[in-house]
Amino acid sequence: MKVQTKKILKYGLFSGLGFAGLTAVFDYIDGHDFKLWKFLFGFFFFGLAMGASIRYDLKKYAQQEQNSN
């Protein structure tokens, strides 16, 4: 597996987990019950969005590095 792919997966996984976890904590503080479907949706949706974002940034950075050489 490429280094870039590993970075994308790690970033997407941790950011999705962090977002879903914080959402669940705020729901718990507000007195709402834990909803697994909401947690999983937030995890996957936000994780995919952040993974796509970091992919774009890494690709742009690699192009800048290549152009500077």
C-alpha cells in the first residue's frame, strides 16, 4: 500500500471517529439516547469527506513538489 493511501485512510478514519464521537457526546449531554445509525452515518460521511479533502491536498502538494524540482 502506498504511503499516500495510508495517510488518507488514517486521516479519514480518525477524523470520522472524532466527529462521530463528539456528536455522540454532545447528544448525551443534551439528554438524547445514543443512536448507532447516527454515529455510523457521521463516522462514514465525515470520514469520507475528510479523506477526499486530504487526498486533494496531498495531490496538490505532490504537484507543487514536482514543479519546484
